[in-house]
Amino acid sequence: MRNHCIGICVLICLVVISGCARKQTLNTPDGKVTVTEKAGGQSVEVKTDTGSVKMSTDKRTITEAELGLPVYPGSVVDASSEYEGQEEGGQKLSTHYILSTKDSFDKVYAYYKANLKNITQQVKQNMGDN
């Protein structure tokens, strides 16, 4: 009887684990697309000859070193994306994060106003036809 119960527990664990993660890869004329689903989120990766895009809805925390800015205490990453591509002049990389918190806008605004007061923003933009 005990071996029977252990066998049933192992079977249930295998079903749960197999249901927690799935990965599917599709080949398209423009490149390869991989979709990964797992408990807690989903990710999509598209690769072509000229670059790649990765998007994820995995809930996680992020460090100041990863973000490049102070991270609001208790905030979590709801979604992220990363673009890497070959463009005129070399390789380009862009990373985006969407963070959330249960705190009010005013509280978050006050935190960043205090912690980003010495940061300046510079934008370099070329306009016109090339």
C-alpha cells in the first residue's frame, strides 16, 4: 500500500512539473521564434539574421546594477524586453523594464525625486532623410 501511495505521488509530481514548463520553437521565413511558458510567466524570443528580441513576463526583482538606476523598494519587474540588432554603425542593444508597486504615485515620485536629483538627461537625435 505504501509503495502504491509513493507511486501515485511521483506520478502527480511529474504531471505538475510537466505542466509548469512548455517550450515551442517555430521557424519562419524571417527567423526563429521560441515561446517558453512556465509557472510565473511567459517569454518570447525572436531571432533573425539581423538581430533578436526577447520579451518576458516573469515576475522578479531587479538590482540597481541591472537597472542602472535606484530601484524603488519593494517594486517588482512585471515585464521586460531586450532588443539586439545590427544597424548602420554597428551593434545596438536596448533593454526595457516595467516595474510595479502597491505604493501610491506620490510616494514613488518623492522617492525618485530625491534619488535622481543629480541625474541629467541627454538626447542626441538626427532628423531628416538619409
